[in-house]
Amino acid sequence: LQEQIRKSDTLNVVGELAAGIAHEIRNPMTALKGFIQLLQGSVKEDFSNYFNVITSEIKRIETIITEFLVLAKPQAMRYFRQNVIGIMHETLELLGAQALFQNIQFLTEFDEEEFLIYCEGNQLKQVFINIIKNALEVMPDGGRIYIKAKRENQDYIRISIEDEGPGLPEEKLKKLGEPFYTTKERGTGLGLMVSYKIIEEHNGLVEVESEEGKGTTFHILLPFGFGG
Ligand code: ADP
Ligand code: MG
């Protein structure tokens, strides 16, 4: 069961719009947060439940904004040749605590310890984080996540992230990467859209393989170099 993803045209428009709006929303959010904190300190009656809801909803808005901002072009986009395995190690370190907490083991299989590719390191790291986080989130009872990297051919590297989650039926597989598609109560449905967009900008490709009851594997194919 395989689905190749190419949803580029809509993504470009969405991306540019999103970036603009996200920047505009950030500033008022900061003000809101500050004043709510002030209020919380000076209100006498016990409104702590309300404050908890407000704070958690503000956090949610911030998450959505942050995920959208990954699509923003400007800032410090720095493409250069760097070791994608190093980026993956950093990612696994970042998610290590959550994995440990959930009794999940990361098993890595890197054919080489150095694969130099021309890329934007922070954005690639964001892709790895998004996909591995999803894997963690579909394995509440623990298990293993396999992370592999190997040379596909002369031009491409294949990075695979394989989980032991519930897997996906075909109709859901098709929905992956659609903006706001989520099955989680507190999900944003933006992580994969952003990830696909980033991989596309690297002239790469994402393939998803899934089998119900067994798990899901995300394959990321990235060219070693691409003019730029
Ligand atoms: P979110 O994580 O906020 O829901 P994503 O874009 O990261 O948004 O993922 C969208 C949806 O894709 C998830 O809600 C889930 O239903 C599905 N999904 C993503 N990764 C996996 C996976 N490894 N196994 C099963 N389902 C997945
Ligand atoms: Mg996610």
C-alpha cells in the first residue's frame, strides 16, 4: 500500500498566506499572554480553571502559528552541504526523553555515519521531528521505532521511519498531508503538510507505506545535491 505525495500548487499559496498571517498574529498574542499573567496575579476570586483554559488555548494557538511559520520563506534560510545523519542524531536526542517516558526504543540503522546533502538543516530537522513525533503519538503502549538511512542510488538518500503503531487504511493514507487533517483531539493537522512542503523544497519525495495492525513507514527520499 503506497501513496506518493505531490500536492505542491495549493501548498505554495497556503504557505505564503499562512506565513503572513502567522507573523501578524504573533504580536497581539504576546500582549494577550502578558496581560493574562498580570490579571491572574491580581484577581481575588478563584478563577484558576478559567485561567488554565485560557493559557492552554493560547499555547495551542502558538503551536499552530509555529507550525505554519516553518513554511515562511524569509528569515535565515541557509542551504549548504551538511551531514543528514548528524541532524537525525540531534533529532533523536531531542525526542529521547519523550521516547523513554513512553517506553519506546529508537533503533537506528545508518549505512554510513555521514551522508552529506545540500539542505536547510533546521527545516529538515523539523521534518524529522514531526514524523517521529507522530510515530511516538501512535504508540501509547511503547514499542520500537526504526530509523534507517541508506543510499538509494547515485543521486538519492532514503531515510525511513518505521513505527509499530496501528497503521492506516487506504482512505486515511490519502489524507495525510492535507492541511488540518488530524485524528487527534489536540492535533493541529499541520505537521505533515509542513513536512511534505519542506521535502518538496529540497526536491525530495515522501512515500508512505502502511499496514493496518502492523505499522506505518515514512520514506523520505532526498537528493544529495540540487543546484539550489
Ligand atoms: P497532527 O499530529 O497534529 O494530528 P499531522 O499532520 O502530524 O497532524 O498528522 C496528521 C494525521 O495523520 C494524524 O492525526 C494521524 O491521524 C495521521 N498520522 C500521522 N502519522 C501517523 C503514523 N505514524 N501512524 C498513524 N497515523 C499517523
Ligand atoms: Mg503531528
